[in-house]
Amino acid sequence: MFPNPHTFMNSSNLDYIGPKPHFKYYGDKITMDEYNDIPKDNLNCKDELKKYLHADVEGLFEVISLFSISIYEKYSLNVNSFYTLPSLSLAVFLN
């Protein structure tokens, strides 16, 4: 997975496959050395966005799982039993 050229990708070019965009599209996210390490003809916007989405979902799952374990260990409450964070907060407060 390569750095995402955030300002290059938009709804009109999601099907873009071709050379990597100019350095300016990466903003201040990478250095020129990192940009030069990206192969020239490999950008497939749709595949790259799917990789980023998958990584984001995995990261969110990990955070929610750790939060759930922490609440259960500290307060013996299952976060899945609550529809909202305020209702969980009230249960923690009353615990």
C-alpha cells in the first residue's frame, strides 16, 4: 500500500489506473524520497481506496474491541447491551 494522493482522488476519477500523480497531490504527507520510491505506473485508485477502507475498518474494530474489553474488565458491563454511549455512561456511573 502506497501513500494516498489525497488531493488527486475524487469521485470523477475513482476508476483511474495509470502513472502516479505529481508530488503536489500528496500534500505534506510524504517526503520527496518517499515519493520517488513509489513505482511510476502502478496507481489503481479503486484498489488503493479499498485497501485504505479495509485498514480503517480494521483499526476501528481494534479500538472498539479494546474499549469493550476494558469496560467489561472494569465494570462487568457488556457494551453490546447498550444502544448509545450515554446509556453506557449512565450504567458505568451507577455501577
